[in-house]
Amino acid sequence: MTDEREEIRSRINLVDLVSQRVVLKRTGRNFTGLCPFHDDKRPSFTVSPTTGRYRCWSCGAHGDVFNWVMEIQKVDFPEALQLLARQAGVTLKQRSQQDVSAKAKMLEAMDEALSYFREQFLKSDLARKYVAERELNNEVLSKWEIGYSPDEGTALTVFLQKKGFSLSLCKSLFLVDEDSGGGFYDRFRGRLMFPIRDERGDLVAFGGRVLYSGEPKYINSSDTPLYRKSKVLYGLYQSRDVIAKARKATLCEGYLDVMACHAAGEGSAVASLGTALSEDHARLLKRWCDEVTILYDADEAGEKAASRAVDVLKQEGLQVRVALMPKGQDPDTLLRASGPAAVLQSVQSAGNPTDFRLKSIESRLDPADQAFWTSVAETLAEANSEMEREAHLTRLAALYPGTRDVVAARRALRAEVAKVRKAKRTGVTRQTHEQVPVDRRLLLIEGLVPAEKVVFRELALGRDNEAVWQALADQDITVSEAGSRLRKAIVDAFPLRPPEGSASEWLSEIEDEDAGQALADCTMLPEVFDVQLEGALNILRGKLAVVEVKQLISEPRNDARLKEIQQRLQKLKGARPNE
């Protein structure tokens, strides 16, 4: 695997790869541009062709060609490896061919099942009558690849068997099931079929809706070797470009709601599948956008689900808005009843979670009951700003029981909110704060003294590897804790001889990834140091000598040793410290 990764790195030009998404301008030996990972107003993104690494000095994004593809295309490492291998013309010999062929066979079976369902849809008068009544036109049916599973016991089973697929494999994919006698039969029968693709476009599951009446209304694929329902969002494949461009997504409850939003012009709609929104769903959305509008059904169950979704999304750092639709409506029924403008209006008029939760409380509970004010205090404690909190306090104070004095009521309610906020700060808030990830690589380079940055920069640029390596290996020339860590990482990777060439050729051999990235960062720093390598080494030697003098002064007198150090300092007199 390591050899394959190195071969890919050597064949892929990171500057060319990044230039496909970012306008880069040469700045000295590096290239700079606006960072694609945050709302960059001034060029803070640097790409180093020397090291094959990138770094944003504002948001901290960093990595190599593999990290770039993983972040930009929203894929995991194995997928990034495959994409880059194809681009570089590298054959991944060390990957298990058995695993590759097994997954390919599963995806082939899913594709054949879809072809079968699509063909059966065209043959079924009942299915086509149903979609016509739901006002699903041919464009919608084609975009979402709608199919139909005939109400027969083994139609799909026989079809897949004739195509040469193992029925045990098909069972693992939730296409067929096995009875007590060892016979196989279709999982989906008499249902409108919704293909489910992951964000890469692979067909991984199906959902089936009964036509007209019947229970259960929906049957969805269970988890399979291809599919985890807690990690896949319906419609993300069709929506990903719109979401990535706007950095916004609309979250619905079901297949038809997503389709209705897209038909109405809201092309960022997605839905969780047969399960409540999970942390994995939120993390997946976070990779693609910064803001999510929740557009759930306007009933009690929808309100509860929306409230849970708010908490899950906010936990991942997403901005959340909640859309309120007319009572008893969902996007699908609203589209058919009032047209596309009504759906778009619901999305565009979405408010913040505090407004949504307070309206829900006021519709369910009586201000005369303590439960009302307990819920209000908990909700206001989560408000995004003091201004927002005060606006609601003023309005709700008029409803506060036991007093006609609005000022006193507002003061009492404010005290209740403060009590809840204090409890959260001393408990959950502290725990959450401790879990915030820290970019240790950025901190590591900041821990280097200027002269160390020059030394490590020269090594990474391949200008005088022998001299730097000798200074690091023989003399331990570093003076800072961060410098000592980089030195150790380099010497551990190259104990007998210095690395050859520029860092792009040997940087991956350093096991300490944080140290490796900090070393690459040294080549991307603005060249503000006027001292060259020998001057930097002399500065560091001088600093070390000063430390030794201080240690000697605090110890029993050793004139010979002190004289030796003074002579060394005299030789280094021409080296001017640059801190």
C-alpha cells in the first residue's frame, strides 16, 4: 500500500489538482489562493509543489493529494485512493481482488434489480395510474428512477437467479428472503420502488411504498454489506452539487417529500431513511454544507422529530433553521395543493429553532402550568443571542402567572433562564468544550523559534540536506520543544543518512504525521527571515551555549568549561539573533 501511495503522489501534481477548484497565483516558490474550505476574503491558502502539501493559514485545513480528494469530493480514504490511482494510471495490486470483485458483484445485482423494477413499472397500469394521481411526471420518474415490484411471490427471485446471481448474495442485499423450507421469495411485492444511492452514486438500497392502502406503508432495505441507513441520506447524490455550491441543505422526512422539493425548485432537499436523524447523518451533512433547514411534517410527530433533529445538527456545529408548513401538510401534499411557490415559501420563511420550539410549546401547553415555563426556560437558555432571548422574554412576560407587573415577570423569567444556563455551563458545556478538536500541527509550527524554521525549511526544500541532517543528528541543534519533536521525527526516519531530494519524495516516511505536516508548513511560510542556513545554525548554537553558561553559573565553579564555552560564543559573535 505504501509503495502504491508513493507512486500516486509522484505522478499527481497537487498544484494542477487544486487548480481545478481554486484559482492559484504563484507567490515565490509556492502558490496561493482563496481557501475552498471556508469563506475566505483574502488569500490564506498555500500549496507547496516542493512538499506536495497544502495549508490554509486561517482555518487550518491541510494535507496532501489524498486529503484534498477526500475533502473536496467527500469520500473516504479507500475511495480517494481508487480515484487517484485511476487518474495516475496506477494499479492497486495490493488491494484484495476478492473484496473488489465481491462488492462489484453486489452492485451489479442491485443494478439488475433496478432494471427489473423499471421495466415492470412500464408494464404496470396500476403503478402508472398511481403516480399519475400523485402528479409525478415523466421527468420526475426518470430523475428518481422510480420502479415497481409486481405483487408476485418470486418474480424478482427468478429474474436474478437467471442472471447468475447467488440467492444467498441477494438475501444479504435485502432483495430476497428465505423461508423455513429453504426456498427464496421476493422482499418487495406490489410496491412503488425508490432506488437509494449513496453520495458517490452507488445504488445501495431500495425503499418500497404500497400502492393506495395496505400495511406496512413502507418497506425499506435493512442494513446490508453495501448500506447503513444511519449513514445514507436519500437524495444527496442528486443534491450534492447544489448543496456544495450554496453550502445549504433542506432536510425532509421521506422520499416523496424530497422529490416534491426538487420538483418545486428546491434542489438541496435530502431525507433520512426509515430512522431518526443520526449523528452520522449530521456529520455527512457537515461535510457538504454549513446550514440546514428542517422541513418536516406539520403534525405533532413531525414537530418532535424536528426538535430532535435540531439538537443533533447543532451538536455538529451546523446552523439550523426550521420551516413551518400549514397544519396537516407535508411538502408533497403542499406542492399538489398549492404549487411550487408554496413549497419554496415554506423553505424561505424558515425561522430559528427558538421561534419554532416556543411556538410548539405555546400550542401544546397552558401558561397556567409549570411545565409551560420549565419548557420555555430551557428553550430560551439555548437561544443564539442575548437580543433574541430578550425579545422573547418581553413577549412572554405578559403571560407569566402570579403577577400583573410585566417588569417583575420579566425579571423572574430571566432568573429562571439564567439558572438553566448556569447548569448547562457547569455540566454539558464544559464537557463539550473539552471535546473541540485542536489543530496540533498548526500549534507545532508556531512553537518553533525563527532560526529553527529556517533550518527545517532548508531541509524540506532539499537545499543542503547533509548539513542540516548532521546538525540535527550529531549536535541536537534545536532549542524549543517543538523543534526537538521535529528533530526526533527526522532522525528516527533517517538514522544513518540524510533524506535525499525535496520533501515530496521522503516526507511520508516520517511516522509522526503532525511533525511531518509542520515540516511541510515551514516551506509555505512567508520568507521573512533574512538569515541563511549557516547563520541560523550559528544562532541556534549560540542559544545553546548561553543555556550552558547559565547552567554552569548555577553549579560549582568550572573555569575550564566556562572558558571553552566563551570561546565558542566569540566565534559565533557574527551571528545576529533573529527572534
